[in-house]
Amino acid sequence: MQSSAPPPEQGSASVRMTAWVRGHVQGVGFRWFTRAQALAIGDLRGFASNLGDGRVQVVAEGSREKCARLLDWLREGDTPGRVDGVTEIWDTPRGGYPDFAIR
């Protein structure tokens, strides 16, 4: 089940978006392209990591608008491999990320 995003009036507030991407997303450069997209959007911190079940987990912290742009790209962008679905949750940021990394 997907949770709803924070209300629109919080557009400039800092948020944490965690997304789990299903499909053929490992071994195709998906994490690298996700990092490149996060850097292109700018002002996002977090990581992209392979999970043991074949999914990729993406954690991004920054403005709601920029996190939403990354989420839109994960769902509908020109990603490598094949994305079958994305589930996300929104939360308050925890910090501790110096940049956007590949794990």
C-alpha cells in the first residue's frame, strides 16, 4: 500500500522519501542512473541500494518537490532495465547523508 505524500503546502519543507523499485532493476546500472538523476535534480541526499529480493531501495532527503521529481523519474523516466512498480513512503528527514550515494 502506498502512503500519501505530505500536503502540498509543505512543498519547500524537508522530507524523506523511501521508494522500493520492483522489476528488472539490478545488474543494469539502475543505481548509478538513479544517483545521476538525483544529482541532476540537485540538493538531494540519500542513497540507492540493491536488496536481496531483487528490488532497489532509494532513500532521498530534500525538498518535497525535488523528492517528488525523483519519484516521478523512478516511475516513468528513462530508467535502465524495467520498472514494474514503485512503492513509496514519506517521512521526516533523519539526516546523516553527506551526498547521494550508491550502496
